[in-house]
Amino acid sequence: MNTTFIGGGNMAQAIAGGLIKKGFDAASICAVEPLAAARERLVAQFGVRVVGSVADALPLGDLVVMAVKPQQMHEAAESIKAHIAGSLVLSIAAGTRLGDLQRWLGGHALLARCMPNTPALVGEGITGLYCSEAVSPSQRRMAVELLQAVGQVIEVDSEALLDPVTAVSGSGPAYVFLFIEALQRAAKELGLSSQQARALAIQTFTGAARLAAESSDEVGVLRERVTSKGGTTERALTSMRDDKVVESIVRAIHAANARAGELGDQLGKD
């Protein structure tokens, strides 16, 4: 598949790099990036074709990936709408709804929208994907193949479900980083060095996540196995329950979901 990225930022770089690692021909990948420094970085790292304008990228190919910031999406859509007949247009911008993107593209119907997350930068991302009804099965597979270059993909059958995806996994790395920060702080307060605290906190998360991923048991069962009656883990979990930590996390994710909807409303006003 011939792919053109509109925008050459971090996520475009991550996906392009993932495609190269999976054996895709660099000649089949093009990025439109107005900033010279970013163009030079893309060429140096991946050897893909990088140009400064849409006119220099024509034809845009089978798949056009809208990898610009949400606030730039309207302008970017205007720049490509005369050149996308037959192309699948995939948006990776948070909050930009397909109805608005379709309007900005002059009614173009072959649209898909996804929400990746930052672990894609190290090939460990997870992306929620929604494709409009006009997208063919082969084009859907093309979008999935592209996104699998940087991690796992889950397909949702309603665009509205991308807001919960955003709240859980799109914003989720920040929640994990916050918990790691808390573990590090407590470790240092208890006398461990900064280096020791960092190693203990990060590897505990990495190992626990891998155990959960590879186990056939529910995470609640895994938690119970670590929790001996009257032991240290039980004492810590009791403290968390008293502080309603779980309820607070769930409320926070609902708040993120609500904000995702608000952003969609705001971005669609122009």
C-alpha cells in the first residue's frame, strides 16, 4: 500500500518507523511536513520520501493519514480534498469527528478515525479504530495493518466509543506515569535512592502488566494471589479502599470521557 502522512510529528514518525521495521518499502511511504528540521529527521531516521507541500506529494496513494494537531485539521483537509478520490483517509487526531472531517473534505466518504496512544513510540501502543460504512473490508484491513506497526488494534463499531477509548487508553499512560511517580516518591521517603526507587517502580509495573497480559486469569484473581490475609499488601489495599482510590480513578476516566465529547463539539464549530 502507498501511504501519505499529512504531518510528520511524533505519531507519524512512530508509525512510519514501525512500517519500516515490519518490512514495508520506504519508497511506498511519503510524509508532508512543512518544518525543515522535521523533514530532515524523517529522512535520516527512516529514509522515506518527505516533502514540504501536498502538491509535491501527489498522487497521495491508497491511504492518507491525517497526522496533524486537531486545531490544524480543517486547514489540512482543505489542502488535500481535491486529491483524495479513491483514497482511504485515516485521522489520528483526538476529538475530530468524521462528520466534520467529511464536511471539510467536501463530502469524501472513505473515512476512518483512530485513537492511538504514546507507547506507540516504542512499538507497544494500543489503538482504537472506527471505519465509516463506506470503507471496504480490504481498506479496513489496510488501516489495521498500518496501525499494527506500532502495537495492538481494537475495532469499535461506533465512533462514539472512541471517546471512552481516549479516556481509557489515549490518556491512560498519564495515569500509569502518575502511579509510578507515587511509587517512586514513597520509595524515596522510605530511604531508597532515586535510582533504586525508579527501578523498583518501573519494573513492578512492567512485570505486573506482562503477567496480566500472559495470564488466563482475571486481574482481580492475580491481585488476590498477592494479598495474604493480615499481610503488608492487605494493609496497603485497605488504605486505598478507605481513600476510595478505585472510585476516584473511575470518576477521573468518566471526566476524561466527558472532556473528549466537549472537545469534539468545539472542534466541529468551524
